[in-house]
Amino acid sequence: MNFFNDIEFANQNCVWLFLTIPFFITWYILRNKSNEGELNLSSLQHIPANYSTPLGKLVHLSFVFRILALCAIILVLMRPQSSKNWKDIRTEGIDVVISLDVSYSMLAKDFDPNRIESAKKVISEFIDARPNDRIGLVIFGGEAFTQCPLTTDHKIIKNMFKEVKCGMLEQGTAIGLGLANAVARLSESKAKSKVIILVTDGVSNVGEIAPLTAAEIAKAYGIRVYTIGVGTNGKALMPVQIYPNGQMEYDWVDVDLDEETMTKIANQTGGKYFRATDNKSLSRIYSDIDRLEKNIILEKNYSNKEELFLTFGIAATVLLILEFICKHILFKTIV
């Protein structure tokens, strides 16, 4: 069965010739009936009731060989060929650095349970979906810090994510520093595709590097930047007072997100800006980025077809010889 799975036919139209087989069989049966003769005997007492010989039972074997030979000839006309193909596939992952805002505003409760935990969960799922990529993590607030350099060991980076908390760094929102630090992680990358995913929920208010200046640097290194603005439309319940013991006081505050700058950063680097207003939209955004940044696959197809009609031609020849032997030697005095 596997043999026929690896075969294709160059002249598939010849398959209709198999329809002639039933006509030959019908003709043979009708001809044998018309050739039956009569013999009148005065008595059958000296003839056994079940008289037959082993050779007599094979009288129709020559016709069977002829039909099988015809089938083999039709297969020859159909030109069977081997259809084995090989694929040489090389997959090259891209280098991705996630730059995540860890300012206290990321504790806002317009996401479940809050912005930072929702972002960590979705980013972990994104990492799982890209097993061939090197991924790194940069966090920023009033300053920027490389939490994890580029690595293919995704268990390490996911463990690093567990340690990320709001308030780890000096307070403020230094988007320019967060972007510039991520660019530094990719500046020596040899990957054909380099990407930064910048996640923030505010307006850049501190830092020595302006966001658009950092975008220019990213563009110079051929790095695409996808920016994600996190925050519902209108007001959100977020920390307004943080006490020394770690307790926080929440209140409804207007969501202040610099979408104009985020859009310019994305457009300037060939990326795209997204707005996430809840958990579902944030998850959908990372799915969109995953589709946009598919792995680079170099695929070469190799095909080696071999003519196989000779096998069926030999079979047809052997069957015709067997038919001749049966018809003109074994059954010459019978038929």
C-alpha cells in the first residue's frame, strides 16, 4: 500500500481504459455459453457423477492471465512515476526585547487584577508562542534596567517576569530611557529581524533621552518598535498615595496616555501602535504582533521522479507468456 502512496501517473486520462475490462469479461462468458455442445448417450452409468480433473478446473486460467496482462498494459500507458519529495527547512527566529513600564500607575485596576499582572500574563503567553526567538526584558520607571538579556532559554525569562513589580525602580515614566535601553540590547544583534515591544500607560515625564530621539536610534539600527498604550478610556482606579509600610490608597484618576508620541515612535520605526483597554484587547494585540512577526523560513523543495512503467511492462510480458502456455500447451486439446 505504501508503494502506491508514493506513485503518481503522468497520463491519468488512460485510467478510463479500465472500463473495457468488464466488456471483455462479459464477452468471454457469452462466447463460452454459445460454444457449448451436446452429446447424446444411451446411459450415464459408466460416467462418475462428479467427474472432473485438476487440469479441467484451470481451463479459464488463460483468460485470467490475459485480463491481468491488459491491466498491466493500461498501467504502462498511464506512465507511473515515483512522487517522493524532500523539503529542506531552516527556521530563523527573530530577536525581541520587551520594554515594560513598572511605574506605580501600572497597578491601576482597570485590568484584572491590575495592568502590570495582566501584562505579565499576556507576555508570558507570547513568549510560549515563539519558541525559536531570542527574547529579552527591559523594565523602566524613572530609570531603565535590563531585567534579562536576549536569551533562547524562555524558562529563565519567565522566571524573571515573576520578580517584576511596580516600584522596583525610581518613580516616573522615562519612555525614552526604556526604549533606548532596549535598543542597546539589540544593537549588536545579527538577527535579520529585530523588534521592540514597548508597553506603557503614561506620559514621558523624566529621563535624559526623549522618546522620539530613542526612536531615531532604533530606526538607525533597523529595529521595529511596536508600542502598546495600556489604560481604559476615561478614569481608572489607581494608587494616589503610597505609605512606607507598602499600603496604598486608591482613587479614580483620569487616564493620561501620550498616544500621539507612541504612534510617532511606531510609525518612525516601521512598527505599529496599539491601544489596550482591557485584558482581552491586550491579549489580542500580542496575537496580532505574533502574526506580524512570523519566523523567517527558508524552504527548499527537492523532487526526484523516477519512471516506473518498466515494472508493469515486465509484469504484462510475463502474464502474456503464461496465457500462451495455458492456451496453446496445457489446454490445447481441451479448449
